[in-house]
Amino acid sequence: MSLRARIKSITEEWFLTEPLLFGAFCSHELSENAGMRCAMRVGDGRLEVNPAIAETMSDERLRDSLRVEMLRILLKHPYQRQPYNAQREWLLLSSDVTIADNCDTAAVSANAEQLGLPQGLAFEQYYHRIATLERQAESEEETSGSPADAAAQGEGREQAGEGAALWTEDELMQERINREIVTARETNGWGTLPGKMIALIESTLVSRQNFRAALSRFRQTVISTRRRLTRMRPSRRYGFEAMGSRYEFSTRLLVAVDVSGSVSDDDLRVFLAVINSFFKQGIERIDVIQFDSEVKSQEPESLKRAARTLRVLGRGGTNFQPVIDYYYEHTAYDGLLVLTDGYAPEPHIPAGKTRRPMLWLLNNDRPHPDLAPLGPTLTLHTN
């Protein structure tokens, strides 16, 4: 039996027993790619299979491998939630660990226990834990390994990352996957998926949609441009007799992270990665400050640097007022994003000042002081 016939047989069985997996399969185009070094991968609306490798698999192994790729699709790992400038091989490993955490399967490269990581973390949290482990290993290899060893290891990492080579942010595909999940929820079409996996898939549908929409609205609120006259572009009305206009993005954002004891390092890393993803286009500059009962440094650092090497300076109590005062004193910023647990006295806008754009991101769903007079609040879900 040919490889395509074997895959067709598996998916036809899913039509009856695994409606959600079947829907995920139908949302992607099946194609063969003999040039890649992995058995199969998803991304860019395609399920690519290497026939030379996949044909050697048993029917059980092929079914399990296809199931893992469908779960990646349903968790949207190939289409969202990717940290800024992420390493492909670490993304794929983080996806494998997340799936193994919530579903029994042998078709993944590793699980949390094998890597010495705690169970129950989110995809982004696993990525940052794995990135830390890999960077430490790379540093040790540089000091003790030979150039030949380094070249071989680099080739191995490149091969490991091929499984995530097609991964990129794609909002249209996210919406298509969401429709499949909504259909499964309305018809109880979860098939044999375990309860933990169902809850994880549903959490991507609800909290992520709202989170993305709120950040998108805030971005549209604060985005601004500057107009510059130029002879290189003619005026639309008067041609080359008058100077044309060029518009350049000039938005500057201030990001304040609560470094009191109730906000974990993983919350901070996930938050900075999400902000990097949403605001990397059309923003001139993003600065990060840390605060607990006070602003910890009067000199902010760039978001790119903070997302890579955040060194927490606080771990005391929480007071929002110093952050508000700092924001109103530094008028060059067009908007303020605050990550916090929300437990602090209600701050106030300085006397004589009008409200400026702010968005409060909370790391929990518990009751908190009323921040509505300052700006909208949103719960940051990291699972």
C-alpha cells in the first residue's frame, strides 16, 4: 500500500472516531517533500511528509506521528505564540514537551521528565526553560569542544529545527483552526482526546482570542506617524512643483513590569515575548522599566534586551503610583503597558493631567483594585 493510501486509511478512520483531528487534517494540504530530513511537519497551511522516512514506519507509528502533528495544529504552535527571534529546534522541542505533558504519545522527541523540567508549564514557559538549558550547554561546549565538534553540533541543531521550518504567525489560519475547535465543542466532537488536552485546546480558543484582540486595539490607539517633506516623491495634487510627503512611524511605548514577589519570572518572560510579537512592526522604540514599591531604575532598557536577559531588581511590595508618575513625567511615550498581579492601592492621575493611553495586564483572574479610570485591564493567560 502506498504512503498516501495509508494516510488516507488513517484519516478516514478519524472521520468516524476523531472528528477534531480529521478537521485539522482537512485544514491543511498534504504534500510530499523528499528533501527534508524529518518524517513530517506542518506549517504554512501544509502537512509535508518525507516518503523515504514515513514509508519505513509501522502503521501504529505513522498514526501516532500524524496525531502529534494534528495536535500541534490545534494548539496553534505553528501559527502563533512564538517568542521573538525564536530558535526553530527549541520551538519544536517545546511543542513536543507540551503535547507529551497532556497526552500519551511516543512520537515526540522528549518529555518534561527526560529534560529535568517541571510538568504543567505552558508552551512559552517550556521554550524559555529549554532555551536556558541549551544556552548553558552551548557555553560549556564552546569552552571544551573542538571546532569539528561544534560544526557537527550545529548541523544537528539545523536538522532538528527542520520540523518547525514552516512555522510563522498566521492569523487567517488561527481563525480557521478556531472554527474547527468551536465545532468540536458544540458537537462534542473531541473523539478520544484526554481531558487535559481538551482543556488546553479550548484555552487557546478563548483567552488567546481576547488577548490578541485587546492588544491589537491598544496598538491602533497609540500608533502615530510623523510627516516629512521630500523631493524624492511628488505631491499627489501638484506633481513635482511641490514637495511630496513621507510618513514614518514615531510611536514610543513604555512597558512596566511588576517585579514584586507575586509575579513569577515565567510570567515576565511570556509577557515580554508576547509584547515583542505584537509590537515589533510600526513602533519606533519600546522601553522597559521594573517596579515594585518604586521604579527600580530611572534608565529604561530596550525590550529586545530585556526579553533576552531580564535581570530582576525588585521582589518587594507593589505600588503603582511611581509608575504612573514616571509615565506622565516622560511625555515622549505614546502608551503604557503594565504587567502586574493587581494587588496595590489604586493610583491616581497627577493633578491637572488628562488620561493617557494605558493597558493593564494581570497575571490572574482574582479580584483586584479598580483600574478602569486609568485604562482597560486584561488577564494574561500563560497556558
